[in-house]
Amino acid sequence: MSATSTNTETGTLTHTHTHTRTRTRTGTGTGPASDWEELVTSALLGTERRTPPVTAPGKDAPGALLDAAAVHTVRRRAGLCAAPAAAPPEPAAADPRPALPRAARQRLSMLLTGRPGAGGGSGGRRGAAPDLTELLPQWLVLANKHGFAAPPELLPALLDAARGRTDLRPQALTFAGPRALWLARLNPDWRFALRAAPGGAALPAPEETAEVRRLWEEGLFAERVALLSTVRAYDADAARELLATTWTTERAEDRLMFLDSLRTGLGDADEPFLEQALTDRSRNVRATAAELLSALPGSALAARMAARAASCVALDRSDGTLTVEAPHECDAAMERDGVTPNPPAGRGRRAWWLGQVVEATPLASWSACLGGRTPEQIVALPVADDWQNELHGAWCRAAVRQRDAHWSRALLGTPAAPGASGPGAVSLAERAKLLAALPAAERAEWVAGFISAHGLSEAFQLLGGCAVPWSQPLGHAVVDALNIARDAGSYPWSFSGVMGLAERCLDPGEADRLEALTAIPDEPEDGAPGAVGYWSEAFQRLVSTLRLRAAMRRELAEQ
């Protein structure tokens, strides 16, 4: 059987035989497409098993098949009409921002093409080279503060980086500007840019009432979310009134997203709308409305929760102990006010209800309930019957929700308090959240004190909430603790998370002071083998990263 090959994409059959033989067509097809299908079928099965319609069986059949296919292919191609040319895309919108200085442009190219610091080995060892991928977020923040435009030739690499790292997207898309949206329409891999900036079109100004109403009624969901957030930041009342116009016709999941937009500029004027949302068909919408109302100390819901809390927690004046009587049921009124009746696995029902009631109670009401005591005095009161963790944990969540700095200080206690045994916080995670309610300088001072008292083993969560660059006392406390850990003879890998934070958060001006730590000291007798060398490598990376960050600042400051 003669061999043939078929290419169904181009409509061709190939063979070296070129002799042409014609014959009256005997196939059953009725047109060119049917003829071609007959030829393909014969080629696939072989001419010994199926004779093509253009020839008789025999040794000449393969050549005749391929000759017919060649003629048919030319005829098919010749019959194609040229398609009209596609319209070229509209040019990208102009970016009026100034161009990056040359050195900064080169630095960006290096950061986008760089890889994590060399050294690669196992066990967390990374070598002495800076981790360029961890510096890109800081570089973007600095570039956006200076108001520079992204170099067009680096936009594809920048969008690829943002595609793989969601933490980069807000700053990367701000820096990329309108050209990023133009590119995103041409490449499906970059569509996230269109979702972040809906449709790629500028939103109407909040004061353009007619355009705002038109987009609110006709726009896509992402456009409407962005529009509501923009209007809310400009005029909180106007945004709420805009939402009210379509509230009853929105889907439950959309109502939840829109309601969340009211967190910005939340005020007493929002209470009637939120009270109405407490009767929503969606449980999630009701829960969000209750959470927002509980953040308004003067709201009716806050007063109802305060009354419930006062009936649950009382002061025994005979011995100065707080007594707790948790709710015995979760009635319909409690459910309407956002109390979830069913606890998660492992939680008691009454403790679960108590925690939700206390968490939603305005913290200011406790002083009136407990004899005018200050938050510090209230937190210091003993709690009977092992209810302290539940009560203090709920107060912690209330302080975080209400962003109450006074209560946060009281619950945090002093930094020197051992571990999680402070006066109120029952875990380091809660302490980290409470710290967020304090001013940045006070937060850094508290964390520095904690590190000085307890070292770095439990400091990672707390350091993550401190402003960048770290204050000088905080930076010194971290470096001193790292130095102590090195002198103790352990490997640096146990502190790799803190060391990584130090590379990104220490003030770059500290590099020269830290140079002495890069030397390799004598190994302690009871230290881990080779640990001092690894510590020297880690400090070299820290110093080189700080110097690189300083260079980034200088390059972006060039005119």
C-alpha cells in the first residue's frame, strides 16, 4: 500500500509522485467539499482499501489521488476572497506624567527581571544578595509618590509581575497609568487591570449628578462598585441616597458589596438605612448592617446591645469581682441585631452569644455600668467562674472594631507582660490587632519594648503592623535582638521572617552602623557548627539591601 500524508489544516496531501491521471468522477458526493472528504478518506485508509473517485484501482492510484488533491487544493485557495483588514486599535491615552530618570528606569528593569537573592540552598539559606522581588513594592510606592510615568517598554513586564502578585496590583496599576488599560484590552492575561479599573474608562466626577445616575443605573457591577466608593468618599449622604434608589432590586450578593462601601465615612446619618437593612432577606447583609450599626455608639442597636450586656455582666460590690451570666437563648430580636445563633465547632452556645453581645456593645457604656471606672481599672477587675478569656476577648474585638485607642492600651498592658498574659489580650494575634488602633509612634514604641523584654521569637506578627521605615528605637531593638540571637550560637534561619522584614523596613540610613555585624566573630563553644558564618552572610544581605533601598531613593529624587 502506498503511503500518503494529510494536512487537514492547510487542505493538502503530499507525495513525490507527480503523474496526472483523470477519470470520470464516480463518488457519491455532490460538491467540492464532498470531493475533498472522499480524497482525505482514501488517503487515510490507503488506496488498496479504498479507491479514490478519480482513478481505477491499481498501482497508479496513489499518484492519481495526490494529483487530484493538489488540483483541488489550488482550486480551494484560489477561490478564497481577501478579508477586509481589521481596523487598527485606537492609540493609548496620553500619560502627562513626567518620565522616570534614567537611573531609576534602569533600576526598575533590574527589579522586574531580578530573581530572589542567590544562594538558593536548603534550610532557608539565601546568600548575601538582596531579594529584588521584595523591593519592587517599595520602589513602586516611591515612584508613585514622585508622580512618574512608567516607561512604555517596561509595561509588559510590569503587568506580568502584577498578574502573578496581587499585592503589587494597586501600586503597579497606578504607576502603569492609562497605557496599562490599553494593553489589557489587547491581552487576556492582563484583564485583571480592567477589573481593577472597570472598563478602563474614567468615572464621572461625583458632582456630575446626571452622569453618576446614568452609570449607576446602566453600568457593569464593577463600575457601580467603583462609582459608589468614589461618591461615598466625596459626599457620604449622596452615596447612601444613590444606593437607596435601587436597593430593593439588587441581588443579595450585590447588596452585600454595596453595603460594605458605607464603611467609608460611616456616620449617624446612615443609621435609618442600616436599621432597614437589618430586616434584609440575606443573613450576610443583616450581619454586615449590624456590624456597621454597632460601630455607631449612638445608634439604637448599640443601645440595645448595651442593655443586653449590662444584664450579662455585673460588679459584685462585696469583693470587686465581675460576675457573668451569659444569655440562655438567642431570641428573634438578638438575631435581628446580628447575633448568629449557631456557634462554630468547639464553642459553647452561651459563650458564643455573650461574645457577640459584648463585642457589639459601645465600650464607653462600660464605665457607666461599672461605677465610673476607667478602661484600665475595668480590665484589671477579676472575673468569676473562668469567664475572663471570653469577656476580655470580646472587649478586644470591640476595641478593634471601634478603633478605641484608650481601651486598646488598657487591653494591651505593658510590653513587658509575659507572653499572652497581659491584662486583657489573650493572644498575640489580638495584641497585633489592638496595636493598629494606636498612633504609629506609640505602636512602634510598644513593639520595641516587647522585643527588648521577650526577644524575637513572638515578634513577627507585631512587627508586621508597624509603619515603614521603622522608628529608630524599634530598629535598634530588632537589630540588638538579632545580635543576641547570633551570640547565643543558633542558626539564623529561625529568624528569617524577622530578618526579611528588617531588610524591607529598617531605615536605610542604618546601613553604615550595621556594617560591623557583617564580620565573622569567633564561634562560641556551645554554638551550632558554622552558625556565625551564616549570620555574617545574613547581615551582609541586610546591609546590601539597605544600601540598595537608599540608592532607589536617590535615583527617584533625581531631576
